[in-house]
Amino acid sequence: MKRLIKLFFYLLLASFVYVLLCKWMLPPITITQLSALVQGDGLKRDYVSWEEISPNVKLATIASEDQLFVQHEGFDWNAIEKSVQGVSKKKNRPKGAAASTISQQTAKNVFLWQGSGWGRYVRKVPEVFYTKMIEWVWGKQRILEVYLNVIEMGRGIYGIEAASQAYFNKSAKNLTRQEAAMIIAALPNPKKFTVKPLSKRVKWRSQGILRQMNFVSGYPEIQELIH
């Protein structure tokens, strides 16, 4: 029992140290990126700083993925409650699918693994831990910066800079609103819903994201964050 307690303590300490390090450095590699290499998808990425990411991308991400990002402390409890209620009414709907915040997605992408089935239930406890840790240690700007650098945005394409170069042959800092909305519209399944060639879903959804961008851009706290 003492050995297990010691092991747990060391793992907890190592986790905290890694979270702290990632406040200043971007993760060398994630489990998802490693899986892409093993599966033969390749790994295209080019980490960039906050200043090298267009405000249009930051706005599109918040508008599409988590409009309460600047307000919550890692979890959108109202969305979680609605999602759980939806599961009881629709058995085929995955639990938590509509309730995952940008903070949760960042924690999952950087420190944990993807996938459904039993793996997602095993992942929930450490996901809560890492989500709270990055909220406390990193803050909102760093969370969004890391999120936009590590998430999958196409087959073997990770991060906004690699996606911007692959789809529009330009740097992420020069993306227009339309281009940013198209890239974000491919989430959460950019392998299926592609930007290039342009899928019907991305074309349709990007228009909705643009409308939401116009809506949320009026909030001063969002403007303060993205700039």
C-alpha cells in the first residue's frame, strides 16, 4: 500500500511539473500526434506563438467551440447538464459530446488520449484534474494558444499554422475570417469533414460560425482576450 501511495504521489508531482513546464513551452509531442505517426498519417505541425495567430482564428474558435470560454472555470455545467439529459432521451448520443469546453479539449489533447468506448470513461477523472490545473496555472490565453497549436486539423495536420499552410498557403497570422471559420468548421472530425477538398459540411457550418463570430465579437472580454 505504501508503494502505491508513493507511486501515486510521484505521478501527481510529475503531472504538476509537466503542466508547469507547458506554461512556457509547447508539448514536444502528444499521444494523438504519436498515434498519427504510428498509423501512417504523418505529422505536419509548426508551433507558433500567440502573436503569430490571427485574431480571426481565436474568435472563430470561441464562437464555434466554447462561447463561454472567458467566463467559466474549465467546465460549462449547464451544457453538461443538458448533455446528460439528452443522453437519457437519445441513447445513441454520446455523453458529454456537446459539453466539452476548450479547456477540457486542451487537457485531453495535451495530456491524455482520444477515442470513444470505455477509454473515454477511464479518461474522465484525469481530464477533470488536468482541466482544473491548466485553468489555475496557465490562464485563458495560454490555454487557447496551446489548443490552437496541438489539435488535429486534418489528416496528419496539427495546429493552426500547419493547417493554414496546407489549405491556404499562408501564415496563420494572415488568415481572414472566412478562412479561419472554414478551418474551425472541420472540427471535431477534420479527417471526414475536409477543408481541402471543401466538404459540404464545412461549407455549410463555416457560414454559421461567421454569424456567431459577428455575434460574440461584441463582447469586450472576448475582444480583450483575442487581441
